Amino acid sequence: MITTKVPWPVIILIILLVALWAADGAAAATVRVVGVRGAINPVTASYLGRNLAEASRNRETLFLVEMDTPGGLDSAMREIVKDVMASPVPVAVFVTPSGARAASAGAVIALSADVCAMAPGTNIGAAHPVSLGEKQDRVMEEKVLNDAEAYVEGIALRRGRNAEVAKRMVRESLSLPAEKALAEKVIDLMATDRGDLLRKLDGRRIVRGERTITLALAGATVREEPMGLRERILDVIGNPNVAYILLMLGFLGIFFELSNPGVILPGVVGGISLILAFFALQTLPVNYAGVLLILLALILFIAEIKIVSHGMLTVGGVIAMVLGSLLLFESPEPYLRVSWQVILVTVGAVSAFSVFAVTMAVKAHRRKPTTGREGLVGEAGKALTAIAPDGRAFIHGEYWDAWSDDPIAEGERVTVVAVEGMRVKVRKAGTGVSGLGTGG
């Protein structure tokens, strides 16, 4: 019999490798949780795409999207659906809390997930495509509708969901409460909260082509990944109300800088606001006739300061600004339009400021001059010598050669009535004004 003696370092190495393998196998599952709240836009797509990539690199167990959205842009939705479909990590969409919804683009994203769940009191659907901007003819509308219907049908068939109901969500804007969506096999399950959902998903099998994944979520580590600061800022800017305010600030700042060169601050604030507004406008249904009307309104406000129109330019500016604000974003969806409250407050504030600026300009034109020759007329002074008819006077902190039609004794108070070259014409203080002409 031949015996082989294994060196003890090799035995220790084998034990360590087995221990590491066992520890890795017994490691707690990781669930990455992200939230979709509000309208779906390119920032939402970037946020979900970044987190899906990180979850894939870290080999996490489940990617959970907690959703409450009225819908959003088709382009952003399709980008998210592609990322979800390509994700090696199982993706679950949970419409939560009670009262939340997955409407329009949100419904399509929910259908594309490996697991679609809803909390009681939520709803899903209403995925009829809506055109943004210019109205389309019937042929184009039908083409867009057929494309969206086929797109949703393909997603539903791939995920094993009721394709006919999914098509009705697009064709008829059908919306279902959680209980009915479960009965119609549009969603996979209902859960009261996140903890209940994870308990129900533990041990669930997910089929990915020829591969079956079993979710082991007992004792899972839950990692919430909210939007970063940059994403939150960009998401806020994408709100139509914020974009509208930024656009107004930008135009106002630029115009005031051009009207008063060298002030600097209005130009800096206006430039930054315009750049941020243009970023937002690329994700919104902008009608550029509205932009031009707002621009015209600001030109009219500035012109009112320069031209005496008895308020007509200001009235025209207010009308142009209201019409431009109403036309700025064309969409039947409320979350893609500027609210009436924001329009009224903004137009009121800009109009009030314009009226204030016009009033101050008129007062400045009517105010008595305080410098130069015109500023000296009416100033009080004192006769340094007798003025009969010529003499000297101390006026406005300065010594002047003076003359008068009537004799004035030394030390008497005098008032300037005219200026000719480097001499002033005066009279005794308190007497009537005579000879108010000015000479060169």
C-alpha cells in the first residue's frame, strides 16, 4: 500500500477556501430599493439606469422599485423598460402606498418587471399615448396608438401577463384597482407594505428564458437608494412650474442687464436661469409661440420706461404675458402644464414691478433738476457784497459772480433766478421771480 502525506499548509488553504465559499453562499441577500415619485422624465431614467447597473455589478438579489406616478415621457419610459428587461438582477415594481398609482408610462414600466405588485387602494393603467406639442392628424394618431399597443402587448406576453387587458389599457385607457388587476392577471400579487411584499417574494421562482431564479430573501439586507443631490435638482427643474419661473427670471435678468449695463447681478442670475430653463424645456411639450409672446411682453415693459404711452404698453405686455404663459406648454396632462396659481402670481409680480419701474421713471422725469445750471435755479444763498447791479454771492457752497435788476445789500438772503455762463442772476429772497430765462 502506498500512502501520500499531504502537507499541512495545503490542508489549511483548502479549509479556508471552503469556509470562504460557505460564507459567501450563506451571506444575507441584498434588496436595493429605489423610488419613482412624480412624473417620469430623463432624470428618472438616468436614476433607475444607474442603480440597475450598480445592482448588477454588486450581484444583488432583488431590485425593488416603489412607484407612485401619473406617467411621463414615452422616450424616458422606453429607456427604463430596456434597462429593466436587460437587467440580470430580478426587478420588482411595487405600487405603494395606498392611494398611489402607476398610470400611463408608469403602468408600462410596472408590466415590464419580473414581479409586479400593488398595495390595496392603488390603481394601474390609463396608458393611452398622448401627443405633446402640435396636434397630429388621425392617421398619425392611429399609427402612434398601434405602436404603443403592440409595444405593451409584447411586454405583457414576455412577462406572462394578460396581454388583452394590457392592450385595453392603451386602446381604451383602462385603469384597474389592485384587486381587479390581480384577478385579471395583470399583476402578480398584493402586499400591504414593503415587509409584507418581501415575505411573499421569499422563495418565489422567476423564469428568465431557460434559467430559473429562486429568490432567497429571508433576513435580506434592504438598501434604500434615493436620488442624489444632482438628480434631485435636475428632477425639480423638470417641473413645468419651475421651468416657467426660471424662464421668466432668465428673460427679466437679461433684459435688465441690457437696459442697465454694468449692474452685472441681473445678467448673471438671468444667464444661469435661462440655461437651466432650456435644460427643462427639452423634456417638456414647449410651444415656442408662447416663448415669443413672453419675450414680447418683457420688451413692452422695458419700452414703457423709455416711451410715454400712458400705460398702453404695460397693458399690452400683461396681455402678451398671460397668453404666452397659457400657450407655453401644450399638453392635456396636468403634470405637464403650468398651474394657474403660478401663472397669476408670476404675471402679477412682473406686472407690479413694471408699473413700479414706470412710475419711478415718470417721477424722475418730473423731478426738479439738482445738478448743472437747471439745478441752481431756485437755490437760496447770501449776498457777500452789495449787488447793484453786480456783486458776489455765496450759493450752494460756492462763490458766484452775481447781478440783480434791483439793488441788494450785503448780507441779504438771495434766490437764484437764472444762470448765464459763470454768472448767476439773483433776487432778494421772498420777492417775485423775474427774468427766468437761462443763457449760454
